[in-house]
Amino acid sequence: MTATPEQIKAENDERAREIRKVLSKNKIGRGITPEKLRIILEELGPTYIKLGQIMSLHSDILPKAYCDELMKLNSEVTPMPFEDVEDVINGSYRLPWQDVFASIEHEPLGSASIAQVHKAVLLTGEEVVVKVERKGIYDKMARDIRLLHKAVKRLPPVGTLRNIIDLDMVLDELWQVSQEEMDFLKEAANIEEFAANNAGFKYIYVPKVYREFTTARVLVMEYVDGIAINDKDRLIAGGYDLDEIGTKFVNNYIHQIMDDGFFHADPHPGNVAVRDGKIVWMDMGMMGRLTERERKIMIRGVEGLAMRDVTMVTDAVLDLGKFWGKPDRDQLYRDLRDFIEEFGSVSMGQVDVAETLQAMMEVMKANKIGMPHGLTMLARGMSHVEGVLADISPDINMMQIAATSATEEMVANINWKDEIARTARHIYRSTKKSIDIPLMAADIMQEYLEGQARANLKLELSKDFAQVIFASIRNLVIGMCIVALLIASSILCLTDLEPRILGIPLLGAFGYFVAFLSTMYFFARYFWRKFIKKQP
């Protein structure tokens, strides 16, 4: 039954009152600290918890303290009643769920802010998991986003989160990401694409999707009972080599990034398991994607870091970033130079990915540069992967494996025909220009000898240097005026001009007097600035 406009307005008003009550209770007018923001989102309910979890990905625009605090948001929320689960499945299938499933366990395997997962059995006997969207979650999130847009306008402009970022822009992006995650047909497509990309890896397994039973609100997948990738005790008891598991895990993740440009954006231990000697990837509602252009720019930036070429890295950042204002290239260059000096001398085997990425994020934030969404998710994903490695196999370094993989890929993907042609063109142009150099030099010398040489100079003076030039010219002009006054007075002394004083014309005597006073004034001014003023 469709709600009437009056009912919608009443629901919006009621929710707005709830939001205002929570904001007032937490004294939002006094600013938003990281802890206060987390508490507010928790009190506002599941939809806001999901928004907070997505916001924690944005370490390129949010300060680290906020991201760290938002990562504490509990992904497990109160399960929705099984009656609601039945209503969602029945409404999505347009028939009773008993026509599809032999049974569905009432207790969920997990309950998150957007959906919850139940174990079930198909009529054909296969064990599956059924991911069911929370009842009415789309309408609730859409309403809450609209109300939150209004709420952020109440934030004071100074001393709060609003002074750091454009919250309206962040909310728009969060809503877009949330809509994608609420579309289970999109997730099913992600699973199938991911499975196809990794079909060549014998040690990778992706659960099967039952497309015939999957809709926008219900996702049915194969049930996989594996060991969490960070459960060291069970892995060792099962006879697994932790170093082998860690190496395969990293190798595959690097493949997802560098070869496919399509990677799991949330590879925490709850989404990665080990079963029958294979690494199982699950839950693909949040995936990252890099365009070919972004991948090429990234490679250029990594090459610049390896060569410690600040200009190359700066160009890559400028090409890749999204700007909140006009970029200050000079400031960005200085910040990246400091970054390279700090991290560029560290060997690949000693690189701390989390620390390095965080330092780069701080440079981006300081220069008001946002990262494309795919790179933001990549930074978060790599931090998760390194966290898993630190837990199960701390001796394995992800950056060392990535560097080896990048080198192999660059060599394997070189188009030798194009490279030879490009090199030949460069040699031809360089040779042609070198032949022209003697002729150009002769032309320049001929113009110089004929007095026709021209030079165009553009000088930009600093403020201090300009003041020195001004003071020098001023003193020179005043000195010339004093000299002119003395010469004029001396000429007057040779005339019979009346009246006279002490045997010389009065006007000449006055000129000498003024020149003397001016000279004494400048001497006194010089000694005052040179010796007396500098004393403590």
C-alpha cells in the first residue's frame, strides 16, 4: 500500500524530531569531535551507521582521527524479525518463499545495517546463504539523507567538521555508494565478474551465485563453511602454511589491482576465508574499480617515487586528483618533496603501507586535493590486507611483492615495436636539431655584430629585494640633489648677488646650510639604524 503525502510528511516530521533530539542531546552547536560523531551516528540507527562506515573510507578528505573513530562503528546491528525477512522475500519473488526454499534458519548468520544473511536449503537440496535487504531500508536512507542535508546547515562554520570538508558533497557520494550496495543485482554482477577475472588462479574460490533466485533485494549464493583467514590456530591445526596463505593472498590482491583494475574494497577477515586449500572471497557489495587512465597515472606516480622525481610525482597527483579549490603547485611540490625525502629512501621491503598511505593522504588534504573514489577504496583495501599479513605472516611484505609484480608486468606488457619506433623518432629529432645548432649559433652571432640582437627578460622581484632597490634609488636621488645644491651655491658665491652675509651671497649661504643639514640628517639616520637600533 502506497503511503499518502500526509503520511510521508508525518513520517519525515517524526524522523526530523528524532534527529534534532539526538543532535541537541550531543550539543552539536559546540562542534563535532570524532567521538561525538560516532556516538551520534550510532544513536541515529542502522542507516547512519552505514553512512559512518562508508565515511571512514574517505581518509583523503577526513582527518585521520575521524576515520579511525568511525571504523569503530559496529557492523553488527539488531536483527530484523524473521517476519520482516519473509515479507521481503515474498514481496521480491511475488510468491511464498516455501516455493523456492526447503527451509530458512530463523537465526541470521549476520545482521548488518543494510541487509542480513540467513542459511537456507533449496528445494533441490543445495545449502545456500540468503542475503535479504532490510525492510524499507531504501526509503529510510533516502529520507535520512535529505534530512541530514538540512541538519548540516545548522553546523557552525568555524571549529567543526564543516570547516574541514564540504559535508553536502560527502553526503551525495555516500548516498550514491549506498544505492549501489543496496542493489543485489549489482553485487551478483560483481561476483560473476570477479570470478571470471580470477578463474586462472587454482587457489582462489568464489561462491556460486544462483541467478535464478536473485533479485534487487534478495541474493542467493552457495554456502561456504571456511576458516577465517586470520584464525591462525585453526589454520595451523588444519595443516596450512601461514606464509604460503599470506603470499597467495597478497599475490591475488595485487593481480586484482594491477591486472584487472577491479578489486575487493573490503578485504577484512570476515570477508576472506580458507577452505580446501583455497582462499575464498565473499561479500562483494563494495568493490573498487580503476579506469585505464587512473592505472597509467598511478604507474607514472610510482615510477616517479622510485626515481625520486618530485616533478613527475607532482604531475601525477595533479592529473589524478579532484580539487576543492585552485591548487598551489609550488606548495604541493614542496610537500611531495618532503614526502619523498622521508619515504623514498626506504627500501621496498621496509615500507609500512598504512603509514605511507596515511602520510600521502595528509599531503592531499593539506593541498585540498581529493582522490578518485577508486583510489580511496584502494588505500583502505591495502591497509586491510597489510593488517591480515601482520597477523598471520608478519615477515611477508606486501610492497615487496607488489614491486616484483609491477616490474614483471611492465616488462611483459612492453610493446617493443612501439618502443623502438618511439626511440627512433627521438633519435631522429635529436640528430636533426643537433645539425641545426651551429647554424643557429652563427645567426645569433651575426645579429649581435650587426646590433640587432634582442633579449626579452621577465623579472619577478621578491618584496624584500624590491624594498632594497627602492631604498637604493631613493638615496641616490637625494644624494644627487644635495650635490646639485652644493654646486649651485658655489656658483652663486662667484657672483655679486646682494644681500650678502660673511662676504657671500645670502642665497648661496642658505644653500650650503640646507646641504649641510641634509647630510647630517642622513649620517645620523645611518648610525642610528646601524648601531643603536640593533642593540637589545
